[in-house]
Amino acid sequence: MLSHRLRFKLMPETKKAIIRFRQINQQTHNLSEHPNSNGMSSTIDFDVRIGPEFYLNLRVQIRQPYGTEFAETFEIGRIQGFYGPLALDREQFSRACEEYYRGWIGSSGRGIRIGEKAQIMMQNNAFCGPKLVAIDLVSAPSNAAW
């Protein structure tokens, strides 16, 4: 999907971005009694609003590395299609992505509820539902690693 941007002059006093999470595309999620088999790979689709400027149809890859526990922190990839003089606070954005995923899939998930000793293999699922989150903005270095 192409990323579309509606560009307007960014207001200098803007210090927060509004993230509108839209959908999780779960490629694979394995929970097993054998820890080396555990892992997850998914993408999250979302939009960003910074003042009057909108960045639509963005995507980020999230992962639970194989051999780790589901309760551990996920790896959050680089945002696809989001460029500009400002960046989202990495820690806040990563936490928001993880909370969005766990809100759909996990011990209190509204899509799939997974108990502590669950053994399950899931593939090619989509979980759709909006969630709005405010994230701090930081200056984006020209060589931003993510």
C-alpha cells in the first residue's frame, strides 16, 4: 500500500503526535511448552497526525524473537513511510505498539485470550479496531537508526 501524506505547515508549538492504530496483521505467533519454539511476527497499520499534518497508511513490524517468552518486550521495527524533521519518541511508540498488540492477543486480549500455559500456533490473522495514543515528538537526526 502506498503511503499518502497530506502536507500543511507544521505548527512550531506541536509537541505531540496522535497515533491512530488501525489493524494488526499477524503473520505467525507460536506459544509452546518448548521455549525455543516460541515467537511472533506481525505488522501494525496506523496513521499519524502532527498538528494539521497527516501521515496515512503507515506500517511497523513487531516481533517476539524465537526462543523468548511472550511476556518479554517485543522488538519494534522502523516505521515504513514516515519521514520528516520530527520523529516519534521511540520508547513511547514501542510501548504503545506492544500495548495495542497485547490488547488484542494475550491474557486480557479482546481478540484472542491466551492463558499463561497456553500452547497455540496462529497464522495469518487480522485484528481490526482503532486505538488513539498521544506520543511525544523529538528532533529526527538525519541518520536516524529507525
